[in-house]
Amino acid sequence: MLKTHRNGETWLVSQPDHGAVAGFLAAHWGNDEFAVQGGMSRHGNSERLHAETVLAIAEHDNGWWEWEATPDRSDVDGLPLDLKDALKNQQDGMDRWRLGIPRFSEHHPYVSLLISYHAHLLYSAATDPGLEPERLHPLFWKGRPGGLMAGPREHALAFMAEVEGQQAELLARLRSDPATKTWVEPETLKPAARLLQVLDGMSLALSSPLVPAVSGVSVGLGEDSIDFLDVPRRSWQDRVTIQVRPIGERRLVLDPYPFGESPLHVNVPVRIVKDEQPPTSPFEVWWRTQQPELVQFELLAP
């Protein structure tokens, strides 16, 4: 759960809803300047590759489905734990990836592969001081992870080895199929994995204060200036920085602009709970009486 406190209210965005926003952005990604996934190299089935990439981005946090259905709750406000607090339990975090990575593997191995790279890179940021900057999640663009990746390093390394075993199996399956063997070539796979990180970060910035602002303390909900680094444009070698700058009334200018239409209207489902109206029991019923409000953002070309 993504939680933002402001003006006597708590704004809550579930992980599935945040993922859906990232998927929406992925579906609109691409224009004369930015290639869609599947268009960065030659593939006979580029439309399918594009669809698989969008699905992976939309479902990158699917391992949270079960947790979000019956979330752990804060002793302070009775609401679901914020992502930062939920991730203090390292083992539970790994177990969610164990659910999420293989969920689509039977029919969509490329989707599971991209989700596995997403997980592996998050843990790499916490364990590998030599990790290349272009592989760091936007959450860490101003510094290595702290509270978001808690727990013993040796446990993280063991989990990463486990994920690498899954990746080897998925890669073998994709390489054995003539229709998908080119999908795992570096010039295709690296931009797709990076795009997942970038759009996860953009969705997080619209849903929470987790992504660091250019200056000052992040306030979230699309009100921070953020630089998204090493964004693939036409190829992995052609990477740019996208500057996101809010101009008021939930409008944000992106320069350069990566989407197929401007303005692009993005709706984020938010449950807004007033501090003086804490949850009533039973929580499972109360939570489902809280009608999400669609908070609309407008993304604009310069």
C-alpha cells in the first residue's frame, strides 16, 4: 500500500492500482522520438513483444495481490501498512516475489522474466556497490536503498541466486521458441527491463512521496520535480534523462516527452481517509465501502 499524509487525510493507493497506472503509461509509450518496446530491434512478432512488455509492466507487483486483499495494518492508524513499513519484514517481501515472478510463467514466460529482472535489480541495488547507474531504480537515483530494502545481505544474496535459477529456466524456454528467441537478446531485453523500472517510478511518483525529488523533501502525488535517468529512447545505447516538472493543478511537463499523445490524462485510483474517521471493524467490510476517487493528472509535452 502506498500512503501519503496531507492536510489531515491519508491518501491510499493499492499496489495493484499503482501497477495498472504503470501499465497504462507503458501502453501509451512511444512516438517519433521514443520507440515502443518491440521497435528497438527487428522482430517478426513485434506486436506480441509489445503486448508482453506492457503486461509485465502492468503486473510487476502482482505478488502483492494476496497481501492487499487482507493487508497487515498499522497500530497507529488502523490502515494498511505503508510500503516502507511492510518491507521491514525481509522474508515476507521475498515471499511476495516468489508468488509474483512465476504467476504468468506458463503462458507468458517473457512477462515472468521481466518481473524477475525487476526483483533482481532491486536487490542488486542494495547488495552490489558496483551496479551500473543505468540499472538503478528511480527510487534510488539520489542514493542507494536504505529502509526500502531492509534485512541481512546474505539473505538477499541467497534470494537473488534463487531468482537467477528462475531466470535461467525462463531464458531457456524463450530461446527454444523461434518466435521468442530474439526477445532475450540484450538490445531488446535491457531496454524493456529499464522501461519497467522507469514507469514503475513514474507511477510511484503520482501515487506516493517515495521517489526522491530534485531538491527538498518529496511530497508526492505528482507535486515533485524528478529526473528519470538513462531512459532508452531508440536503443539501449541511446538513453536520455527525462525531466518531470509540475506546473500546478496536477499538470506535469516531461522533457523530452515519451508518450504518443499530449496531453495524456492519467487517472490514479485513490482512497482518501480523514484522520478523524479511522477504520471501523470488521476492516474487510470497511475497506470495501471506501469508494476510490479517480485523481487525474495531465502529462504534457514541453
